[in-house]
Amino acid sequence: MKSKLKLHGFNNLTKTLSFNIYDICYAETPQDQQAYVEYINQMYDAERLTQILTEVVDIIGANILNIARQDYDPQGASVTILISEEPVTPTESQIEESPGPIPEIILAHLDKSHITVHTYPEIHPVDGIATFRVDIDVSTCGVISPLKALNFLIHQFESDIVTVDYRVRGFTRDVEGKKHFIDHEINSIQNYLSDDTRDGYQMTDVNVYQENMFHTKMLLKEFELDSYLFGDATSNLSTEQRAQVTERVKHEMLEIFYARNMSS
């Protein structure tokens, strides 16, 4: 077992895990398209997103300091949670007649410790393709790691495509004064995924080890058209229409996965 790194003072490394999660579906009529947006707004409103991020805080072993959330008109929502590595709870000194803590003590390292989520429902006006995008950032300072939240977040959303970036910034010093630019071993984000997640997705890595930058793209392997149809109008598609819709949905997924427009 590798010995624990002995540091001089606080661990100043910043570890940031960034997600883009996409859910794709087909809604044929304008009514069904609008219903899809309303469904997403209800399913993933600011309250639900707050519940998800609160679970993330527990998973990574952090503590909530502040929550800000907002639902948008006509669509979308955002939540930001400021977190700390150490608990901030009432103590005896705060109850007794004595000076309270200095604000800077409580707010230390908050510029690097936060969790944010933003949602973006979007519809193609012609092809009937509806895309729901979720952007999530988990940024921690100290020994707590955002990588622990990886599997939980992927399973909390209907994730057809996932792009994940992990980066460690800054440095921390050990007791002998030596700088350390990373405090754990990692060669791929994929190593932090559960077996069922790895089996369920086609994945590609782009890693820059010398810069402590790691990138993984994920595309769901299994495709059942009925799982991608939304609304009453899609229940009676002909065989030819189902083939056309299948092509549209798969084309949309590949363009997002490869991050470029592709000819049909």
C-alpha cells in the first residue's frame, strides 16, 4: 500500500470533473415537441437537480455551505452549491459568549470548491429531433475527489452520450518543500467507471498525462428505437418511417459524439 503523502499545510490541488450529458429523442409534431420540453422542465427542475447534487456532496465527502438555484422561462434550470472539505457545524464556541468565526475562515478555498449544473432542452425545428443536454462541474480543493461521483451522475440521467473531462491544477507541497502537481495515480477516467457502465458504452480517450488532463467520450451501445420516441404521434409510425427516424436519431448521436457535422 502506498504511503500517505505528508503535506506542508493545506492540500492546494484543484480537481475538476466536467460533464456534458446528452439525451436524444424524436418528437414528431409541434405539440409533442412542446410536451417534451415541458416534461424535461418538470423532470429536471431546480429542485430535482438540487437533490441530485446534494447526493454528490455526500458521495465525495464534502459539506454544503450554500445553495443557489434557478428555473428559467421558457426552459432550463441551474443549481450551484458551494462546498468545503471540512464540516461547518455549530460548535460550543459559537454558543458561548465569545467572538464568532472570521468570515474568511469559513470561505477559505470556496473559489475552487463547488458543484454546478445547467440544463439545455433543445429541439430541431424540422427533423423532430429533441436533445436534452446537462452540463455538470464538480470542482474540489483538498483531498476529496470528484471522481467518486462519476457513476452516480451518469446513472441519474438518461445518458446517450457523455463527454467527461478531468483535470488537476496547481500544486501542493510536502513537508520537505517539494511540489506535487497531482496526489493520486490515474491513467484514464474509464478506470473509475463501474463494469456495467464500461460494458454499456463505446468509449474513446484523449489524455495529456504530462499536463494532468484526461478526457473520455462515451456513446451508448444499445439502441432500441422505441426508447427514443416521445409523444402520441410516434406510436403509429410505419416501417419506412421507423427506418427514417432511426437514421435521424443515430445521425444526431454520432454528430454529438464526434463533435462535428456529418453528411447524411
